[in-house]
Amino acid sequence: MSGISRRNVLKTGAAVAAGMGSGIRYVDAADRAGTRYNWGHTMDFGEQYYVRVTEILSLIRRNEMNLIGDVSGRMAETLKKGGNVWMQAQAGHMTFTEFNEKNGGNPGILRSSTSFGGSDYDKMKSGDVLMTNYVNEEVHAARERGVYVVGVPVNYVDNEWAPRGFVSPNVNDWLLGDVSSVILKSYIPYTQGIVDCPEIPEMKLCPSAANSLCSLYWMFQAEVANKFKNRKAKQIDLSAIYIDTILDRIHEAFRLQKGYMFDNAPTVAKMIGNGGNYHVTSDHGGVQSESNGVAMGPMMTNAFRDKMKKGDVHLLATITPDSQKIVDEAKKAKDMGMYVVSIAPGSSLKLRRYSDCFIDNLSPEGEGFFEIKGFDEKVAVMGSIMNNMLMWIFTAQFIDEMVRRGWVPWFWLGFYQIGGREYDEAIKPFFQKQGF
């Protein structure tokens, strides 16, 4: 494994972010409603999201690393003996795209599931390892026949960290501990959302689960790959470097670009409040999937995608510098008269030219971070998680600007929540009439 300097990686992206290349629109901070009005907001929504999502990842780093070291060692030994490791802690939206074994950065040694509820239970044998969010009879039976089950709590499945009666109950009223050999905490709040909006007291806004689950996924991919190929691998190594780098990058991205993002948020808020629609596109679908139809996310995202028009807002996200798909979408949006927000590696010079607001994800390496001896391609991806966190920080902030102006959007309550489906059906007519 070659040496990796996080300082140099951060410096590369930070220099570009600080420079904010040509073609980027600058907005006067005085346009922010938050500089004039309060309405019960004690902290900007964008800052709330940043503070709380970094708290979640920091708790994993502080409390779970010894267990991650132990479990990853067990996984590597299982592979060496010819067994399988099954990665199924993917309940949600972005996770199903992120867990695809064909993605760049995936070493192809862990078996991922991309179906809700998990799969392949009949193929799991004694000595295998299953990492899962799910609580069902198949997982219970797998544990009983000798599969080592690593349970990971998530808001979508009732578990010990949710109040009883909040989430739809599991079969037999089981909780995660009833089907698991060990529990690896994810620190995902049962509320899923992590932003408090005084105007929407019935829920917390903007989802958090994907950041935790995807980070754990890539931490294990890197750690197990290294232990599988390197007999001298330490108990805790690449997983710690991974999460430390993610935390370093989001701290630096927010420090460098907070003012810039927050000063562009009012333009987006006013465009949507005055009739514009909001669209999100990403290069392999993860951020796009996470942005729309997700519990505690805004109903407006991609709701009118078949009616794109001048005056809309299109947020684009890419892991790969100047992804052709995203550059083409940006040019199309610009030609139509949309306001274009892009989140990408700082070296995306073509994409910058078509962006009104360009946010550097400080992940210049694209699809692959670690060089591990024995693997032809680099292992683990950071840009997708960085893009998702930055997308929600920016989204939370323009929603803050909207509600301060009296434009209060409608949000999805999770179907997994008792009463969630009924709530969503009841408010749909109001959303359709308002448009956001």
C-alpha cells in the first residue's frame, strides 16, 4: 500500500475551493433573510446539518473502532477459509446504489445486496459473516445455523434505539439484538432527520442514515481487503484513515465554503418560491436517489422532472472529475435558463463553466482512494459521501431561506414510521397545489 497524505489531498481540493474558478456567480451576503429575520431559528439549517452529521460520524470514530477491527479480522479470516461475507446493512436510498459491486473502488470480495430486506439467506453457511440492518426470521435462522450476524441499527427497522411504537414493529416484535451475534452502532437517529425547523414541528428534516451506512461500508471494504491480502495488517488501519479523512474533508469543505454556499442559497430559495422546480442528478445515482422520495426529505425534489423549464434549479453531483454525463446535464440546464448548482472534484473545469454555484467536494481521487497490494484498482470511495453531505447542507440552507420568507416546503414522513404513509397521502394535495 502506497503512502497517503491526507494533508496533501485536502490541500489539493482546498486550494481550488478557495479560488472558486471563473464562471461562478457571487451573491451579496446581505440578500440572506437570515441576516434580518429570526422566526424561532436558533441556528441556520445548513449549519445544523453539518454539526449533527459530523457528530454521528465522530461517534463511530470514537466508540466503534475496536469492534470494527475485530469484525473486519473475522471477515478476512472467513474469506481465507473459502467462506462468504454478506454486506446487507443497506436499508434506505443511496445505499442501494453505493453497495453495487460494479462500482469503482469496490474490490469485489464482499457480497453486497441491493434489495430491501436482504437476499441470499439460503446461501449463507456456518462460519459466514452477515452485516445487516434487518430483523426477520431469515436473519434469525442464519444466526442459529452458525452465521456470525453483525447487526447495524437504522431508522427504517425497529431496534433498541427507537421508542417503542414509533417504527412499525418487526416480526415477533423482535429487535436487533434478537437476531444478531453483535451490534455495531451506527448512531443514526430514529428520527432520520437531523434539522429542527420551527415551522414543521412534526418531524426533523433532512435525512442522515446514508452517510453513516455508506461510511461503514467503505471502511469495511478497505479494512477487509487489506487484511485479506496483507498478513501483517494492523487490527485497525485503513478504516480509521477512511473515517478520519471523511471528517477532515467535510470540516475543511464547510470551513472554506460555508459563506459561499449560504450566500447562494437565497437565490435558489427565491427561484423555487417564485415558481421554479428543483431537480437533482448524480453520475451513478446515489445522491440523486438519496435526494428524492426519501424520509424527511423535501417532496419537491425531482417531482416535476418531466417538466423542466427556464427558472428551475438543477443540482448536479459527480464523483469523477468532469463526468461527461454531468457536464452534458449542466450544459443542457444552462441552455434552458436554469440555475445550476454543482458538487464535484475541484478539477472539474468543464463543469465549472456551466455552474452558477460550484461546490468542491475535496475528493480529487474520484472512484478509489487506497492502493492495496494485490488489487489492480484503488479501494474505497469518498466523493459519494462528501457529495451527499454537501448536497444536504446546501439543501437545508436554501430551505432555511425559504421558510424565513414564508415559503414552507412539504416533506415526506417515513413510511416505516407508524402513521407515516397516511400523513404523506394527506398532505400530497397541498404539495401539488403549492408546488414545493
